[in-house]
Amino acid sequence: MGNMRRFVVVVVAALAVTCADAADLTMWYDKPADRWVEALPVGNGRLGAMVFGGIGEERVQFNEDTVWAGGPHDYSHERAAEYLGRIRQLLYEGKQKEAQDLASEHFMSLPLGQFPYQGLGDLTLRFPGHAEYSDYRRQLDLDSAVVTVRYKSNGVNYAREVFASYPDQVIGMRVRADKNGSITCDMKLTTLHPHERVSADGSTLAVRGTVGPFKNKRVEVTKDQDRLGYAIKLVAEARGGRIEATDGAVRVTGADELCLYLTAATSLRNFRDVSGDAVRRCERVMAGIKGIGFDRIKSGHVEDYRRLFARVSLELEGGQRANTSVDKRIRQFLDGKDPALAVLYFQYGRYLLISSSRAGSQPANLQGLWNESLAPPWDS
């Protein structure tokens, strides 16, 4: 009880309360991510991305929550019901192994496991001449659900921000510099799956294809009508400079500011039907944001997200903000020197769940939404 009295937990239920000190809700690092698990996640329930924060090359690995390896399939075991009575009788008699063997052979689903959740693709941005840099900071603001990357190179201060908008169903990204004409960038889309078509047209990149074919145990998905289709679309807008499509990529030269909008979709209608038009779904999203502008899309995202996130605040008595990167704070926490990290961890969990499951999206899987693999642990 003595230890419990040392902590005061305050839970505030309110729909429109902004967290009192956003600095206490910031996860930041002083270097780019080297591995996927070190990247910072953004998500709107349906679309998710991991932001690495690279300097000369930025990787944004992204997902769409209906990209799965399987297709419409009846998992039931033929004549399974005929064995139910015998399985029950064996269990009543305490013959667990015999019941399990009989169920495995004649009763359980085919296949026993589901097909795995799939990684979708990568957006790669290359910034020539940025090999030397200083003043680096990569951060995720849990209060606004925005990832920001800042650094200085060749005497110019650069800033990138990334978020996943639920109202507008896009992943938005903006690159800024404090000196006009300083943004030169090559952009490319790649995926883990077969391509039917990769196109670059002016300021737009598009990819379309199908997932698979895949084989899992005794079940194979090879029929075209049962294979899930996908589409990805990226639209770039530059202020100043020049923007052009070149050899399956988009190049921006000498821009003052660069804004990117990324969306993806699949052909899934429901678990029985994968005949939808993924390309058309992407086109509808892009038509819906045309002319809105980055600032309005971002403010709409923040307002929508805070309706959920700002319902709860947490304070621990004696906790003080630590002005250091999260990786160092974790080591300090082990020595009992940073109890405020527990608050950040609690809020980070809420952020991940909000970002990986929203109304109309699939439920959060074991990895939440984010996955770079065709064979994730536990199939996600």
C-alpha cells in the first residue's frame, strides 16, 4: 500500500481535451532507424506505414489491411459432423489423444491455419548530396499522430512530416527546407508482389498487381478469380522547381516544398468475393482530396485523431520529463530513474490501437497493421 500511495493516477474523460503537455507525449531519437522494428509507425486503421527517417534515402514501408495471401475458400472438412459424436465420447472417456487424432484427421479446418497477412510495398525517396548532416531528430508526436524528421545538410535545414489520415484515407508526407530551391528528390514505388503494371505519369506513380499465387499446406490459391488484386497510387505536388516522370519514377528538382499523397486498395468485397476494382478505389480517394491542400488534410487528421486520443490522460506522481532519446530512456528506466517513461509507454499503446483499427477497417491483427514480410510471425 505504501508504494501505491506514491502514485496518483488521473484519468480524464473528455472528447475534445488536448493533452496538457505535448512534450511528454513525444518519442524521439537522434539517428535514423537501421531496422524495421526501429522505424516509427503511423496508421489510420486501413493504411499503415513505418517511417525510417533516413537522410540520403528515406524508406516508408506501407500496408493496406486487406492484403492477405489467401482467397475465398471453404475451410470446412467434408463430413466433419459425422465424427463429432465419436470425438465427444472419447473426451468423456478421458481419451484425449485419441480424440485429438480423430479430430485432426476428419474434423478440423483445411488448412488448419489461415493464410498470412502480407506486407505491401515501399516508397523510397532519394535526396542526392545529403551524405553529410547534423542536428538530426526523428520523432513521433502521440498527441497529433505525426512523425517528423529534421536535420541540417549543406547549410540547409530540412524537415519531413508523415501522417495517416482517417478522414481522407491517405498517407500524407511533406518535405520542407528553409532555403528555396533546395529540394531535389527521386521517388519510387516497389512491392513484394507480382506487378501487372507500374506506371509513372507526370507527378503520379501507380502500381497494380495480384497477391500470390500461394500454397499453404493442402490448399492452393492459383485461380485468377480467387487471387486478391491490389493497387497503389502516389501523387506528388511541388511548389517551385520542376517535377517529371522518368523511367518508372518521379523526380523533383529544385523545389521549395514537396507534398506527397499515398493510398492503396485491394479488390476485396467480402470474404467470399475479391472481384472489386482496386484501381478505381484509389482513384476515388485521390479525387476526394484534389484541391484540398496539405494543411487542411493534416488539420483534419489531427482533429479526428484527437477525438479519440485526448479522452484519457495519465500522470504519475514524481514523474519528470526526460530530455533524451527513447532508446537512452529505456536504459535509464531499468535503473528507476525515469518513471515518466511508463506514461509514455501507456499512451503509445493507445496510439497503436487507435492507429491500427478504426471504424470500417479490419480488426487489428497480432502486429497491429504494420508488416514488411510475406511470412510474418504467427501469420499476423
